[in-house]
Amino acid sequence: MAHETAAKKRSTWWKTALGVVFTALMLFPVYWMVNVSLTQRGDLRQNPPSLFPTDPTLEGYRAVVEQQLPALGVSLLVGLGCVVLTVALAAPAGYAIALLKMRGGRSLNFILLVAQMIPAVVMSMGFYAIYVRLGLLNSLWGLILADSTIAVPFGVLLFTAFMSGIPRELLQAARVDGASAWRTFRSVVMPISRNSAITVSLFAFLWAWSDFIFASTLARNAEFVPVTLSIYAYIGNNTTQWNAIMATAVVASVPAAVLLVFAQRYVAAGVTAGAVKD
């Protein structure tokens, strides 16, 4: 018995050590980004490079405040707009497929799965041709609409999976009380679907926040561009100011990290919703 206990401890120890090593390797790029953002411009070309900023500076972050705040604001607006549009379209669609027995629901689910497999580059070319005719190039609304096409199929599939597990007795009770299908959706289904709604909103925001392909294709010449495109242009115009570039990347990563930390339990519940039925 003692031998088995010692063997289990040794097994646990090396697994923990291996996990720490892999975690450190995955997080090292993040650490290096922060390190460079705090490094003096004159120390950036040291050979070998310093693992720690010996003389830290906030010069890069001052450049972010002076030059990148409009781009961060545009990304925030695009992300929030994408969230609103995605939930407004995906939630009723999932409700119709899962609970209203919409004709062709299975075929629609298959089409949504296929839509998620289409490369964003291909979609951006199609959007460009359409936007030229509609006058939506270099517009905020055009970018929100394009980003939503990535999030809506995922949202519909997730809402459908969750709403399929809602007890039919709740819907029948609402109908007995005289509630219409729309009233049942608003007052019964959506409050129950809170975790799924938060999950869809989070992924929609992150997709829009990190989008580069649609932004570079559809909003390259806009007066205000999102932060991903701004970083790209910033690299091209200021190749020596790597501390400012990395500081911009750090600031742009903060919203995603904060959202993931605070919404992780809702995401876990929302993603697994509907996976098991009684």
C-alpha cells in the first residue's frame, strides 16, 4: 500500500511539472509582449535581449493613449454592435428551430455548419463586391454586419442546442396563461437561456474585436479603423517603436482577458448546455 501511494505521488508530481512547463511555454509570448512594451527604445536591440526591463518606461503606453484610443473605441463599438445583432438574430432563430418545430430546421442547421467552414477571406471578397454597390465600404455598419456573419451561425447552433432541453411543460404553462409565442420567448425562454446568451455574446465580441480580414478588406480607407488594422498600419509606419507596438497589443488584449475571466463560468455552462438530456 505504501509503495502504491508513493508511486501515485511520483506520477502526480511529474504530471504537475509537465503542466507547469507547457503553461510557461504558452504564456511566454504574452510575457515577452509585456516585457518589450516596458523596455526603453534604445535597449530593444540588445544582443542577447534582456529577459527583464532593466530600466522600465511607459513611453509605449503614452503612445497608445495619444495615437490608438480612437481605434480602440472603434473596435469597442464594432464588438458591441456585433453582439447586439448576433443575439437579436440568433436567439429567435434558435427558438424557432428548437421549440416551434420550424419546417426545415435540420436542413438549416446543416447549412449553418457549412457556413462556418467557409474561409473568412472568401467571404470578405463577396462582401467587398456587395458593399461597393451598396455604398457600405469603409463604414462602421458594414463592418458590424460582416463580423456578425461569423458569429450568427455559432449563436444559432448554441441557442438551438440549449433550447431543445427546455422542459415543454414551461411552454405549455405559458400558453395556458394566454402568452403568445413571442411573449413566451421573451418572458420564459430567454431568461432561462441566460448562460447561452452570455456565451454567444462573449464569442461574438471576441470575434469582432480580433477581426483583421474583414477590417483590412472592407474598412482599409475608413476615417476611423479598428485596433487590429491600426496595429498593422502602426507596424508599417513605426518599425523602430516596438515598445509602442507591444504596448498597443497589451492594451488590446486586456478586454478579451477580462471578459474571459469574469464570464468563464457562464461560458462553461453555456457551451455544455443541451449536451445531456434527461
